[in-house]
Amino acid sequence: PAPEGTSAGAWVRDYQVLIPFAGPPGHFRRISVADFLDPSFDTRRLNNAYVLVGMTALGLGDGLPTPVSGNGVPMPGVELNANILDTLRTGRAILPLSLPLQLALGGCLLLFSFLLYPRLRPRASLAAVILFLALALLASALLLRLLHLWYPPVALLVCLVLGYLLWTWRRLEWTVAALAREREQALVTLHSIGDGVIRLDRQGRVRYLNPMAEQLTACTGDRAVGRPLAELVQLRDERHGRDLGPLLDRCLQADRPATVQVDARLANRDGREYIVHVSAGTIRARQRNSGVVLGISDLTETRSMAERLAFQATHDPLTRLPNRALLKDRLGQAISRADRRRLRVAIYHIDMDSFKKANDMLGHAGADLLLQEAAARLQAVAGREMTVSRLGADEFVVLQEELVRREQVTEVAEGLLAGLRRPFVIQDQAIRLSASIGISLFPDHGCRVDELLRNADIAMSHVKETSGNDIMVFTGRMQDWLQERLDMEKNLRLALENDELELYYQPQVRLSDGRLMGVEALLRWQTRDGRNISPARFIPVAEESELILAIGRWVLEKACRQGKEWQDAGYPPITIAVNISPKQFLQKDYLQLIVEVLEETGMPARYLELEITENTIIQHLEHSSRFIQGFRELGGTVSIDDFGTGYSSLSYLKQFPVDHLKIDRFFVRDIAVAPEDAAITRAVIAMAHGLDLSVVAEGVETQAQLAKLLDQECDKVQGYLLARPMTAREMTVLLARGGSCAAYPARNGKE
């Protein structure tokens, strides 16, 4: 129906279509009026054809410009109607794409492009926008060609181009901001790093210094900028001492990127000198060098530390003498030189005999001073021609080269020994030391470094084993002596495994009534062939080889188990005293080991007594206090063995919660004939009683000694006068008889 207000014959706009022109003007066949009115015109030519009548001549009718009009020639109105008729007849009318679909299609393409831009590099994003433009045109063409839908791409193309430009602008903003941040971070980094950074222009003038560079050059950035580097610092190659200026100039003038790395010495205007590592690299701009950046690392402290570490690796930190590693190196070189020149090399291995006692008396600090003074004396005697080294503890080695006469070694050794025999004054105390010196010679006693050192050590050990305070040159028999000690260690290990060791028990008797109060467990070794090995021979070997730890545990277990057996048999309980070595005493878990043994054997702790030597206690005061207190809390008792043979006994005695003192046989031996010894024992007994301690005197072998101790009110005694050490079976018989030692008269021999 016609819209309201219009006549029934009026044209009304319904919808819009686009005309797909069949071709340019003149595409459709034209027949002039004259030809049509000619009688000869064949009207059959118009069969099944649409005929439109109109003016086609230009200027006579209406003419309209169309997209297919070429050269500005308008299309006649009748031909335009022919195109419309052809479009309607063939159904090829082009409909504009609806606005919602246009917006949807354009929006999707724009959204996809905006999502893709941030993920692409600038060149890739340019290629992407070209691709999106092509896609927009292709989509428009395909819609027109295939679906006869018209999608105007201009707006989309404009949006894509504007969007790309907008994104490029934003990217440029971000890039500039990122560069600013990076520049700020670079400046912060340059101000924070521990290396100096200097930038030079092409003429070698300073353009920038970071704070570390200002510190190295002793010049602020404001004063340094614009000045040649040579006016601020002097850089010289560390190895050859050459000026680095020409090298940096060549780097500045190079046409290609160049780098320089070199260790150098830097001297600034204040006269300070640094050891530095210089790294130089060219700055490239427009395909040419525009300057150089210097990175300067201060190696002064690092190099100093490396030198100190190298010194510590080859020298003793206390005496600053060469250590074993440097000694071996120098000895190897000395052997090579002596071999070429047919000369001898002498090795003097020195060990101070009584240093342990001096260490006990002076303490660690005083002992260190003593070692330093001893090292200085040895150096003074040896002079610059010899190498004096310290191997550790109180052992030194002197290396002598170019030895012509073998007799020279005795003269040198006597000089070294005399230097150590002179009294040392340490902490206002006069200390006298002796030393044992073992000597080996190249090539007489070996041609290898380790062999010569070992043989000198063997000779020194032989001196200490025999008399000490003497000089000995290595001989082949000493090797036999060493082999004997090694064999003893091996056999002792086998004896422990094969149960060849045995405990003997020596009674301890109360003087007041003769009652048996306890026994001391003593270790004995009888080989399978019946030979008895003296404890004086095998105990030192055990202590040196660490076997003493295993043997000590065996002794503790055996003694506790035997004590428990006697108690279970109904005999009166007695205390069993067990000697512990210094190495056992210093074990961190030794107290726990005692607890385990007591639990395994069932032995009550109150019947176990530990005998610890006085020197062992004094050398480790803090550990001694903790250990003794811990053991007494278990219920056990502690006795100080060999009392009076160490240092500072009286001053430290009150610190330890011990129960008994054992007077060494050294003081008991002449107690009946030497008033001095009697006075010492009397004083010790009186002092011990004043501290509520009981006293045991060992080594009692005569009635006179016994009477003297009884007169001095000694509490308990042990010795051959009362009873010899006996086996567990013999001790069982004694206990069965009531514990009277009268049944076991003294026998000849020593404990």
C-alpha cells in the first residue's frame, strides 16, 4: 500500500539495489529508428527480445555518468534502463550489506589486528597491516562476486590505516619511555657497580666517569670531562711496564670494532697505585668508531688476598717458615742441582723433646711465642744458605745444599742444637728445652724427596726413643728398628682380634685395716708363642697408631664384665680402676661409650673408677671439667694418676670434682731415705685430705715405704709388697679367701 499522503499512482521507494553494469555505454545492441522503419528490416530479429525505445544520441536525451563510463562519456538513460532491466531479468541485483554485518565484519578485522600488533615486531606489524588491507579488499570483492553483496571497504581501510598509525605512535611512546627507563637503570647500575667505567670520545677526551672511576682517578666527573685520560691517570702494562696510551689510541682509530683486555698498574694524581684489569671496547655509530668505553676492575685487594693465600699454602702461619709442601719443592730442586754438581744435600729433622711440658706450663699463647722464638733461633743459625721449615707442632726441618764434606753435618746440627738449648724467656719465665735431631743425606740415604724426609724422621725418632737431646745420622739399622715398630703394630692389631690381650688386677689396700678396697686393671700381652711383651713397648705403638681407642674400649668392657661376674658370684663389691689414654679422654662420645658399656655389662657405675693423668687434665681444662662432672653424675669416681709429675697441679686441683689422688712411684721410691720425697708426699696427703680427697700411693715395695706412708696417714696403697698384679682367676681366689693380701707375699719384679 502507498504511504499515507501519496496518490495511488505515485512511485514509492521500497529498497535499494545496486546495478551491476553489463558493460560500458554501447554494450547493448542498438537499432536506429530509420533502420527499424526500413521495409527491409527483419522483425524476426526482435523475437524473444526486450525492446526499449529512447534517445541515445548525446545532447538529445538524458545522459548519466556511471562507473563504467569511459573517457567522460555519459550513459544514455535508455541504456541505463536496459542495464536495470537486465539486472532484474537475470537476478543479478547487488544488495548493500546490512549495517550490522558491516560493523561486525569490520570490527572483527580491526579487533584481530589490534590484538596482533603487540605481539609483532615493527616490521612484522607493517606487513600485517598490509595483509589486513588486502583482506578487506578481498572480502569486499568476494562478497560482490559470489553473493552480489556490496561491502564498502573504504571505512575499514581508513580505520586499519589509522589504527596502525595510532599503534605505531603508542609503540614509539613506549619505546621512548623504555629507553628512558633503561638509561636510568644503566646510570643506576653504573653508579652501583664496583668497577670503574670511563667513556672517551674519538679524540681520547673523557666524556663520562662513574663514581668508582672517580675514586680510582681521584678526580670528579665535572673536572674530568673534556680532559685527556693521560692527564688523570697513568696506565702501564703490569707485566712489561709499557704505557697503555698507544694501545688505546689504536683502539680509538680502528675502523672496525676492537677490544682490549690487559692487567695494568694505575697511578692517579694523588700518587696512589692500583692493580687493575682494563677492558676497552669501541663505541660504534654510523658504521664508524665514535669513542671507547673503559671498564676498570680494581684487583689490588684480590691480588693481595691471592698472594696471602699462596703464602699460606706454602708457609706456616705461626712462624712464617716454609711448610712441608714448599720444603718438598725446594728439596726436589736441591736434589737436581746436587746431582748435576756431584754434591750432597743434608736434611735435619728437629723435634723438641720437652715441648709438651712447656706447652702445659705456658698455655697455647705462650707455647706459640716459644715456637716463634725457636724458629727465629734456627733461622739465625742456618742463615740464608739453608731453608728452615716447620712441619707442624714442635717439628722443624732444615735443608742444607752444596754440602762438600759429610763431616759438616755434625757441625751444623750441633749449632742448631745449641741454639735451642739456650734458655727461652717467655712470659717472664725461663724455659729450657732440648731437642732430638735426625739427619739424612743425599745421595747416601736416598735419592727421592719422600725417602730422604722419611729417613731423617726415622733417625730423629730413634734419638727420642733412646735418649733424646742428641744428634744421629740415619743408618740402615734404624730402618730395621722402624720395621720392628711396624711389625709390632701389625701384631698388636692381630692380638686384639685373636684375644691375645689379657687384664691383670693389682689390689689396692686400705692402710688403716688392710682391707681390700679395689683393684687397678693392668693390660698384658702374651703372644701365642709364649713371649710377654712389656706395656712400655706396645702402649706407645698403640697410641701412635690409633689402636689405643679400640684397645681402650676392650679394656673397659673386659674390666666391667669381670667386676660384674665377681659381684654376681657373691663376693664383696670392689672398685675397679681403669686407666684411660689422652686420645680416649678427648673422644667426643667417650662418656656415651662408658654409659653403653655399663648398660651392656650391668656393672654399677659406683664401682668403676677412671684414672686420668694429671697432664691430660691440665691440657684440656674445659673438656676435663665437663667430662669429670658428667661421669661423676653417673655415679663413678675419678682418680688423678701420676699426681705431682705435671705442672700447676695445686692451682687447678680445686676446679675438678675428683675423688682420689695417686702419688706417682717416683716420689714413693725414696720416701724412706730421702727427706725431700717424704716432705712432698706428706704435703700432698695433707692437701688432699684438706680437699676431702683420698690418696693412693703406688709402687710400694718395702716395709720402710709402707711404714712411712702409714705414718703420713695415706689412705690406700698398692705395690709388690702387698700383692703383684694377678689374673682374673687368681684374683677370684683372693676374693674367695676374704681379700687378705697376706696370702700373696711380694715377689720380685716390677709392675
